Amino acid sequence: MIQNIVKLSCLGLFLSLIACGDETLPKPKGHLSLEYPKAKYSKLNSNCSFTFEKNDLANIKDKSCAFEINYPKMKATIYLTHKPVNNDIDKLLRDAQTLTYNHVVKADDIIEQPFINDKKKVYGMFYEVGGNAATNAQFYVTDSTKNFIVGSVYFYAKPNFDSILPAAQYLKEDMRRILETLEWKQ
């Protein structure tokens, strides 16, 4: 009886060794391929004191010059809020900067990029927020006398920067386009 168990064990070991002739390799990591159509822009005209170009793929809601630019496929929205300047430009600037730097707890870094367009009298700052913060891009612009606009993007998901990176890059470009095409009405 013991001889049969030993013979079966040896046979099992032998079969195991010859069955695994090839080297076992780990499965390669997969990369999520998220591609979005090339953006097409058109000028948004409204009753507000400014205009800008928006991505034609986005849905837009105007709530008294507070815009929600919704991207349903990306589950994200760019929020734009207009505020009149009433001799309080310092407060508006401080509030916009505070809004951005409140994300420093979750952010890996915050990169400031000044924006100046003297010809159109548009001045501001674009912020790139790295890491798992609630927003990864924000900006403010002003003519410094009458108008002040704050913009930010938010995703409808728990922030995981690696997962939303392609969508985040796409929306950053749209935000830059808004910033670069913004004009004040006379």
C-alpha cells in the first residue's frame, strides 16, 4: 500500500515537472485607452458682459451668467461664475486664490500660469492642480475694473488622477481655450 502511494506521488511529481516546460510569465499590465474626438469650438454669445468659445461636444446651461459646461461622456463639468467688480478686486482675487489653494491638502502640486492679453484687456491666472484633488484645473480672469470670472472643472467621481488623466487633459485644453478666447463686451 505504501509502495503504491510512493509510486503515485513520484508519477504526479514527474508529470508536474514535464507539464510546466514553458516559463511562467506574469500577465502584462493593460492600459486604458480613452480617446476623445478632436474638439470643435464655436463662439458662445449670451446676454452676459463677455463671450468665449466653447467645445461643441459640451452641453451648456446659463444661470444668470454662471455657466455649467457639461461633458456627459466624461462625467465632468466646467463651472464658470461671473462676478461684477465693485471696488473689491483685492477680495475677488484673494477668494479665487483661496479656492485653489484649499486643494493643497490632496494636491501633489499646484502650478500657476499667469495669463495676460493686453489687447483684449483680459488678465488672470491658470492653475494646474496635480494629484487626487477634487479639481485638477482652475482659473480666474478679470478686466480689473468691471468683470471677474472664476472657472473650475469637477468630475462626478472620486478623484483618482491616474484614472481620469485623459479626460483631465482634454478638459484642461478646453479651459485654456475659454481663457484665450474670452472677450469683454463693450
